[in-house]
Amino acid sequence: MNSTRLWSAIAVLVLASSVGDVLLSAAMKRIGDLDALRSSKGLFAVIARVCTEKLFLLGVLCLAFSFFCLLAALSWGDVSLVAPASASLTFLCSVLLAKFFLKEDVDYRRWISAALVCMGVALLAK
Amino acid sequence: MKLKTCLIYIAIACCNGAGDVLLKRGMQQVGEIHLAHWTHVFAAVANPWVILGILCLAGFFYSYLTALSWADLTYVLPATAFGYVVTAVLSKYFLHESISLSRWTGVLLIAGGVGLVTRGPSLTEPQLERALVEQEVI
């Protein structure tokens, strides 16, 4: 029962933070080159532009929600399990969502790299 | 890889890694926070290491957003994972934590993954065209 609760918290937090990443990415593609905007209109124009983008705000909301799920998961399970499991699963989940929702061209390089980074992150927390 | 992309990758990884290590250093000074006295968290914000850490993480978020405005999410994500490598190296030399063999293996795998993805294209083609059109409009 307890492990069901822990893994559902991890599943929810992985999903929320991947969705957050995808929304941030979509928001930034809509806004365009941030550095060009900064050099032409200044930093405050960048902040104003980013903070009025609905997708960005939704993305931040998702990331904040996933942070609170992380806190809950940490209170139910060991850091050495929760941190690597959520980080590496979020990585894989983001790649999948980016492929299907952002229609990114995930070629063999990116798949292999996703697998390597995923394993690496899991090993790091040992 | 263009110089600008390379610099933003380094900024993401270093700010992420340094931010975490600085926060850890600060929280070591502040001490453990108990749930019954959770308001002590606010005292932590006055700690200079914590302030530096938060500044670093703000820098990380800004460079992450900038990178996302240029490149695919699947291209930028490995850069954030590279931050874990920076964290590992910094925590060895700055916090004097011992790094096990399996952690170094993890560091190598992540570095390999980052090296692989940066050899490919950074932006999916249709999005590149759209980005160019938008730039001309602006």
C-alpha cells in the first residue's frame, strides 16, 4: 500500500514536470529568440514578454505542482530512491512528450543520448 | 555547434550545478529544518551562500529559457543533465564529499550522452522555418 502511494506520487511528479518542460519549450518557440529580444529591447522587455505568455505560466504551474509532489514523495520514501527515479524517468518522459506533442525530430543520436543520460542519472544517486 | 550555443550550454550546466552546491553549503550552516519549526526556512534566505545559490539558479532558469528559444527540448535537456556532472565534481572539491565508482560511471554516461546529442542538428526543420519567418516579421 505504501509503495503504491510512493510510486503514484513519483508518476504524478514525473508527468507534471515533463508536461511543464514541454509547455516551457512551446512557449519559448512562440516567443522566439530571447537573446535577440534582450539586445534590442532590454531585459525588462524580455521578462514582461515571458510573463505574459500563457503557455509559460501554465508550464511554471506544472513545475511548481511537480515540486510539491516531489516533497510529498520525499516524505514517503528514501532520497536515494526518489531523486534518481524521478530525475531519470522525467528525462525519458520529456523526450517522449517532445516527440509526440512538439513533433521534434528525435533521431537515433537523441534516443541513444536519452538512454545514456537516463542510466547515468540513475547511477549518480547511488 | 555554434559558439553561442556552446556558451549557453556551459552556462546552464555550471549555474545548475553551482546553484545546488551553494544551496547545500548554505543549508549546512543553517542546520536541519524540522517540520514543527518550518518558519526557520525563511532564516535560510538570509544566509549569503543560499542567496548566491538562488542567484545561480535564477541564472540557470534564464539561460535554460534562452536555449529553449533557439533549440529543441530534446537538444537542451541533456545540458541540464550535464549540471549533475558539475554538481558531482564541485561536491568532491568544494564540499569534500566522496564520489563512488558508480557515480563516476554515471558522470561518464551523461557526458557521453551530451557529446552525442550536440553532434546532431539543434532544431527540427519546420520549426526552424517558422522561427525565421517570425524573426522577419519582428
